[in-house]
Amino acid sequence: MSDPINTRMKNMPTTVISTSLRGPLDWPNATLASGDAVDIVARLKEESTVPLRSHGSLSLNRALMAAGLVDRVQLTIFPVISGRTGTDPIFQGAADFDLELLESRTLDGRTQELIYRPALHV
């Protein structure tokens, strides 16, 4: 059975930025773009009539934040401590940002979804 969030994502237009993938992609409504990711996202942001979302690539998200292209950061907190199994911090090596809380909600009685507006820390 398909999850409603995954179904929604599959039905939305998607741009995949990659230097190694070749088309066609096995994803509905997907466009493959190669080149400088920051330039591609800046162009998409200017052209899009809807907010863009970035999923999955920590290095891409760090680069987009450093370029000032991120308007909101959605942080989901899962109540678990990964002391033995945890690895590198997600934003290791990234610039420092101040976060202004815009929205918050509890998803299942434990998991918190927090949406912030990032601003480069000076």
C-alpha cells in the first residue's frame, strides 16, 4: 500500500540535479538537470510559481543555504538518541545560521516538526 506523502511526491514535478545520472529517470514527472546546482536552483526559484523543496542531499542543502536560496528550513525531531550508532553531524562544516521559528506542530505525540527561516549568523 502506498503512503500518501510518497504518492503526493511522485505526482509533483521533480527536478533531479546530478552529474552522474543519465535519463530517462524512473520517476514520474522528473526532469534531469546537470550543471552547477546553485545556479539551477536559483533559476528554478525565479521561474516557479510554487515553493520549492529539497530532499535528501545534505551537501546540496548546505550549498543552497550558503548561497542564500533557502527561505525556510523544516526540522523534524525524532525522539531518539543515537549515541553508539550516530555518525557525523548533519550540518558539519556548514556556515552558522540564526533560525527564526515560523511554525511548529506535534505529528504523533512524540515527533516535532519545526519550520524556521534561516539567516546567516553575523
